[in-house]
Amino acid sequence: MTDSAPTSPASAPTSPAPLHGLRVLDLATLFAGPLAAMMLGDFGADVVKVEHPRKPDPSRGHGPAKDGVGLWWKMLGRNKRTITLDLSAPGGRDTLLRLVADADVVVENFRPGTLERWGLGWEELSTVNPGLVLARVTGFGQFGPYSHRPGFGTLAEAMSGFAAITGEPDGPPTLPPFGLADSVAALATAYAVMTALTARTATGRGQVVDMAIIEPMLAVIGPHALWYDQLGHVQPRTGNRSQNNAPRNTYRTSDGSWVAVSTSAQSIAERVLRLVGRPELIDEPWFADGTGRAAHADVLDEAVGTWVARHTREEALAAFEKAEAAIAPVYDVRDVVADPQYRALDTVTEVPDPELGPIRMQNVLFRLSETPGAIRWAGRPHGADTADVLAELGLSPGEITALRSEGAV
């Protein structure tokens, strides 16, 4: 497979990928754990995806497919070698322990107690490899009254307070139409794994990462707990508006498109009101800070919305850019793939794939000038690398055949 360059055309890798030599075993499914492993693989880690021989990762069947091939998996499974092991079978358990002995990281998301029931808990894994980092990603964490409940990102979006503050004031709490909590938890898990690996360089010892999907969402919705603790303040639903500044909303243009305007900075708010022909509002006492402007959002939205409605999207964008005011078009995916800024960044990049030919997907998360990441290949078929990985482990063809006969692989 050829690498798909994640950097600008003028740049090129000058060193091996930063995580080259790191071995990660991805035992997780749907979606936070596998996404975290994907992020590690994007920057050079050797990620081995372990799936049940007869029950593949459900993400292979999630969402649209082409020619029977699940497209979500092509992204989630990128840069991973795929093998099959039945961890509940003696042969599968023993083989995993052999893999763990040479691994740096294991990512799993079974319900608490499942690995222990199979004889693959932290005690067994750390005995085989004291330097191992075991990332345990579950809905509610490894302990507490909810720890044994099934947990999904939707529940975290509800229980974190995110849904309660999302939606129109007179409407119901609103859930995101994508895996927001899983994605945030994946970012947090990748960060936690790298933190634990950094600690290992000092101590020589691995450790357990206990990632509860309900927690990272709390970190990204802001200081709500602090506001409540100190002021008893509970943020209500405000639609697209903010309690901290205004105007801040989406506005419809004369050609039926939408634009988003933000005025988090006082100077930007003043530029916007001058641009839309309402400079007298700047002299109002309440306009002097974001909270005051937010309390008068109806007036400000009317001023901005009326001006935007008289202009096409391109006219509005050009005028705001000239005035150095903050605006953005509201995109769908068609706009994203056509946008010149995204094209310059190669944000949506082309990847060769033996099953589907050239396919396009989001690129790696960030650019490093000296040791960039890369998408080396898209998600591979179920168990495609089992024989190769087990042979690298030292198993003979006869041993691999015996494991297949046992149903362990």
C-alpha cells in the first residue's frame, strides 16, 4: 500500500512516524475504543485489530455499504491489521497472552469483569507484560453503581448535560445525529494512553486507563458544574444563541443558504453592527459586554438577520471578510469536500483500497512538520492478517491450523 500524504505538497516526512515501533492490540468495538486505536495507528503504531472469528466488529455493518462492504469500517479500521481470536476459548486466550507479551497497549471495551472471567484481567496481563498500558473504555467506568450497565455514547450525551442544553428553548432536549460522545472519549483515550506511556518511560511500569465515556463530555461542555456549585446556575436551552455573547446565530441568505455569525470579541460585535447598518446600537449601555448583548439578542438578531436576508451567501461572506468580522457558511458534506481551505489542508484525502478502489475519507487529525502521520491503508477484511500475525508470533502452520480447528481463530 502507498501512503496518502497528510501534509501540504511542499512538505515530506523527514523521520519515521512518531509512534513507529509501538504495538497496540485493539480488542474494542463500537466506537470509542477502536477510534482511539485508529488515532494511534495514524501516527505509526502497529495496531492489530482482534475480532471474534464469527462475530466481527459491528461497525463493519454500521451505516451505508457499497458492494456489501461497510464504509464506516474503511475509516475506523484504517492502519490496522486484522486478526480473529475467540478470547473465551483456551487457544484464543493463550494466543492473546502471547501477543500481549510483546505489546505496549491493549484497548478494550468489554463490560467490567468480562476479561477477568476469561482469565485475561489486569493481573494476568501485567504478569505477562509489566510495562503494558491497558485502556479500558466503558460507558460508566470500572466501578460504581452503574459500572455493569451497558453503556453507549448516546447515554453519555444525555447524562452529561449536553442534550439538556441543546435545542430550542421550547423544544425537547436534542441528541447529536452522530457519535459525539464516542469521538470525544476516543480523543481522551488516545491522550490518556500517551500519558501512561510517558509515565512508563520514568517508572518502567504500565498501568490501567479507566475511561468512562460519560466523563469526557463533561470536560467539553464548559464550566457548568462550577457555575452550579458557586451560583446555583443551570444553563437552559437557547437554540443557536449563547448566554455569553450576541449576535451569535445562524441566518438565512437571500439565495436560501445559511451562514453562522459569532461575536465572542467586543471588537467583532462592533464591526458586525457597523457592517449591517446599525451603528447606533453600539452606543447602547448594554452593548458594552457579551452578557449585556446576549440579553438583547432579539434586537441584534433582527439587525443582522435582516441584513443577511438581503444578500446572497457569497455576498455576505465577502462583506464580512472585508469588514474583518467573523462569519462562516453552514456546510453539508458536499460543501466540505469542495471547499478550497479543506482542499489546501488535504482534510479529506484519497486512499487506495483493494476492495473499492480509490476512496476518500477524513485525513489524520493534525500535521507534524517533522514526523507526520499517514493513512497507510483503509480498513481491511475480517481476519485478513491472522495467519501473518500469528506467524510473526512464532506459531507454526500446524499450530495455526489447530487453532482454526478449535474455533479459536
